[in-house]
Amino acid sequence: MTAISKSFYAVIAGVGAGTGRSVALRFAQSYPVVLLARKPESYEAIVSEIRSRGGEALGVSADTADTASVASAFETIQKELPGRKVAAAVFNVGAGFAIKPFLEVTASDLDASLASNVGGLFNFAQATLPSLLEAVPTSPHPPSLIITGATASVRGSARFGTFAAGKFAVRALGQSLAREFGPQGVHVAHVIVDGVIDIPRTKGYNVNDGKEDGKISPDAIAESYWHLHTQPRSSFTQELDLRPYVEKF
């Protein structure tokens, strides 16, 4: 493992057994990582895993859809990591996934998707961007806000109306943030993850006729996120799409 930064840290919102874990492990090779999730059981094993590999990790319970919860979480982070700035912030929250015929959808379903998706990004970005801006002159790589999107970020499919509404809104807010903060030196990137991710929950899924590498490796997603973080500011990527080689699009 390379030397861990003593001046900066990475924060990942939305951690679990898949992409969040892989991103945390990858960024922990260079930074202390803070893992945000609503329930401790989502981050406890990952924190232990990072520490067992010689990294620094902190788990904090937070609901990014709740402004007060996010504020409290970052107060805790500042106490635990005093004086350190955010080098990389990853918004990986994927809540609001409901598959229903439109006439069975309720207004509360829509509200829940918007609150967890674009509302969560709004709160997370407001909490991290001040520190990302402060990090611009001295960060080893361009300070980065990386946003996990989905197929539904660009295509509203039948029965996915509320989920697509939330993900479309996340993409729109991400574009606006990129245009405002990119010229100030903060790299804002949106990643469309177009396909089924290979995690424990999807092991039994028959995806792309069961072809090898027919699901997206979360470790490969993490490498793409690290690549985005280390891009020079002369060539920022605002949007990246990832899918298995056999995925139809």
C-alpha cells in the first residue's frame, strides 16, 4: 500500500457489499476513507477490512436525504479528522428503486425517489464542495465529486418512472455542478452504470445469457472512479458510461 495522505480524505456516501465497498477499498490505498450509510451494518465490515489492510477508515451513520443527518455526520468527521480536507467525494446512493406500473405508483413513491436521489446529492454536495474547493491548491489530484448514475439516468423505461425521475434529476444537478465548479478546479463527473453489477445479491441473476463478464465488476467500476479522480484538469471527463461488452444499448 502507498503512503496514506495525512492532509486529505475521501468520503463515500452509500456503501455496501458492491460498488461502495470496492470504491472504498480503492481510494483507501491513498487516503483515509469515510464511509456513510444509514445503518452501521452496511459499513462495519468494510471499515474492518480496510484497517486489516493497513488503511484508515471511519464509518458514520447518515441518511443523505436528511439535511440535519448529513450536517451531523460531517461534524463527526471534522472531529475525527481535524484539519483534513476532502480530496474525493463519491455519491453512490441508489435508493428509490421501485418497479411498478405507473397507475399503481403513489405520490409518496415519487417523493421517496426524489428525496433519496437528487435530494441526497444536493445535501452531500453542499456538505463536501466547500472542502473540495479549499483543497484545489494543494490536493495531489484534482478534488473530485463523482456521482453514480444508472441506465435510468438517460432512459426512462416502462414501470421505472419514479426511479428514472430521481436519476434524471441527479444527472441534471451533476451537470450544473460541473459547469459551476469545474472552472474553479473541482472535477464533477457523472457515471452511468449501464448493467447489472456483480454483487452477492445478483449472483443468481441470469444476465446476458450467463456469459462470462456479462455483469459489471464493482472493482472495475472503482478503477474507473480512481481514473476520473486522477485525470489532469486539462482533460476532465464530465460523463462516463460503463457496461459489459455484451450489454445491449
